[in-house]
Amino acid sequence: MTYTSFLADYGSRFVDGALVTAIQFLCSLGLAVLVANLFGLMMLSSNPVVRRAAVGYVEFFRGTSLLVQLFWLFYVLPLFGITLDNFLTGFLAVGLNLGAYGAELVRGAIQSVPRGQWEASYALSMSPAQQMRKIIIPQAFVIMLPAWGNLVVELLKSTALVALIAVPDLMFEARQLNSSTYLSTWTFGTALIIYYVFSRFLITPCMRWTERIMARRIGRA
Amino acid sequence: MMEDLSSYPLELVGPDIPMVRFMKVRKSYGDLIVLDNLNLDVAPSEMVSIIGPSGSGKTTVLRMLMTLETINGGVIYVDGKPLTHMPKNGVLVRADAKYLRKARSSIGMCFQHFNLFPHMTALQNCMEGPVLVLGLSRREARERAEELLLMVGMIDKKDQHPSRLSGGQQQRVAIARALAMRPKVMLFDEVTSALDPEVIGEVTNVIKDLVFKHRLTMLMVTHQMGFARDISDRVCFFYGGKIEEQDSPAELFSNPKSKRTQQFLSAVKAAD
């Protein structure tokens, strides 16, 4: 069997898997961004209870394995009467986990905005919410973008774990094909190539483009 | 220990109330006393320059007036009303965030490092405060900003971001941005210290204009003695958290009475 005939026979399975991976990726990314912003801001709160809750969340999700979190959501939650759909469990685990890393990026970026920017906006009598929304977050966004580029690629790769709870993503399809055809080189090779194409030709250019747009907006480009 | 504030008036009354009054103001960081029992009045339309060696507390005076620093004792009044405190049940209590926000809107400040918002053009920098805080429409704010940018000679650069402007140009935009809020008091904190020597003049000329044409009440911390002498109504020499000597510029620079003032001025002269 040639690689061309292998693709002709099983190509559609890879396409289906890649689509599920793409949707998993987008859902996880949306959740991770939400979680990152929420907990990143909470970590800067002057209220110690809010701050500690956020730090606790981040430490827990960064300090334990994503795979264990995934299994916990999938196998343990039903014991408490909460049964979630495979797909939902998959992106919840990935989104919550990567969101914890993102929260640190948000916190770090906000703290990296020079103190003078806080003082200047304070001197214009802006309220704390206005300072944050109009002055600090737009600048923090530019600061954290390159680091988010890494995190987003990491997030894509993490979605491969959802295959282990039977979400029919790219990795799941590759494993299925491998066990039925034993063509490991081609099945996993194709999966590798598709993941690489996603990250190198979709995510990276998107992030670079966003960085360029933002650089132009602050007059650096 | 809580300070007894009952001896401080709820507001200043009378025919000659100063625009700014520091009344027994104290500021310390832990055990380090930065300002001790400061009493200073600034009359409406008066230009007061503050000079002194590093660590004498001169910048702290401006930062306290901008409420960027909380004071540990005493009360600051602006235009007769308390700034750092607010009246409650017939006595002064420490001002809350809402009161402070409203009270400090009568004060504008320019910083040593300009602190323009890098993600906004010169025009947007001058419009943001009036739109967000004063509630002006974007059209009104734009007209006001353009008028001020014209005044500081920056109208042709209004669509440039700060990264495209020289230090002197950025500082002029920063002055326009502060003026756009129509403050009663303007504070200049070493606004020429971060500038290359050849562009200092473009900023000092703008400030001179404000002094001689617009008669705003101003406080300026500066290391430029010549500039302070030219434009000030009064010069205060700070030393060790206190006003060591204050007088008209002609008197203070030509005939300083305190030994410390004499030493400081001769050291500055030698450095020039």
C-alpha cells in the first residue's frame, strides 16, 4: 500500500478528526482566555480573599497533571452525580488548565505596565475601572501577546489528550487507524503533520499578525 | 495614633483664601520623615517654584497635592475645600475614593517622564480624560484638544503616537493633556529633567506662556535655577523635609539668608 492510497482510503477520517481537534481547540482557547483574564485580574485584587482564591486556582491547575484533571472530570465527577459529555469534558479540562497558565501571563503583563501610566491616568481623575479598561489593559495586551503565542500552540497540542476520553479528535482517529491497519508510521506521521500545519501555518501567522496590528496601534511599527 | 482633626476648618473662608493650603502636613515612610509639619500657601495665579537637594521632599509635595501619596498628618485644601479629607458630621475625616476622584480633578500634573499613553495619538491623549471624566462629547473634546495642541505648538503632530515624538514634543503634549481637564492648579514635576538640553527651551517656553498669559496657579519642582528665577513669583527652598527659606526669586537667588540655601545655590552654580 502506498501513502497515496493510504490517504485515499483513510483521508476522510483524518479530516473528521482534524475538524474535531479544531473545534476542541477553539472552545478550549475561548475558555482559557476567559479564565486567564478573570483569574489574572483576581490575582491583582486588593481583597485578600479574592486574591487567595485566584492564586489557589492557578496553583492547583498548574501544579497537577492535565491528564489527571481530564480523568478526574471524566471518571470522578459522575460519582458525585455530575456526568458531562466527552467533548465538553475535553475542552473544560484543557481550557481550565491552560487558563491557569494564562492567568499568570495576564497578571504579569498588567504588572509590567509602567507605574507612570497608572499615575498619569489617576492624575486625569479616571476611575479604577476606566484606568484598567482604557489605559492598562490595552498596553498589557501588547506585552503579553508573544507569551500567549506559545501558550496557544501548547493548548493545541494539549487537546490531543482528549482522545483518551474517547473524543473523536485527530489523535483518536490516528490511534483507531493504527490499531486497525498497524501502519504506525503513516497514521502517526500524518497526525504529526496535521498538528504541525495547524500550529505553523494557522496559529503562528495569526499570532504574528495580531502582534503586528497591535504594534501598529501603539505606533511601534 | 489617629490625629485629632477637629481643629482643622471644614473649609477656608474669607476674602483672601489661598488656592492651595498645606496645613501642618506630615508625610513619612515608616520611620523616615519626608515632610514635617509643612505649612505652605499658594495664592490664586501664583507661580511657586520648589528647589532643593535630592531627598528634600520637594517632589513629595507635588505628589501629595495630586493625592498620589497619602499624607500622615494635617490637611491640604484646594480652592478653600479640603482635598485629602472630607467633611462628615461636622468634622473632617479621611477622604474616600469617590471624594478624592472629584477633588483631584481640579489639579493637573505633568511628570518628569511625560507618561503619555503609548497606544494613543497625541490628540487621543488629550481627549481621553475630558471624554471619560468630564463627560464631554468627542467633538467638544477634540476641539478643546486641538486648541491646546495648537497652543503648545504640536498641532501638526496630533496624529502621531508618542513613540514618534521627541522628549520635548512628548512633554508639550503632556502639558496639553493636563490642561485639557481645565485644572485650577497645575503641577510640574521636574518636567525638563529627562530632556536633551537642546529641547528644554521648547518646554520652558510653553510653561512661560502659561505663567504670563494664562495666569494659572502653578507649583513647579525644578533643577533649573535660571528658569525658576525668570518665571516664579516665589521660590521655596526645601531642605530635610522643611521649607528652609522662601522668598521672591530676585531676593532668594541674589541674597539667600539661610546658610543651607547659600551652600545649595553655590553648589548648583559650580556644577553649571
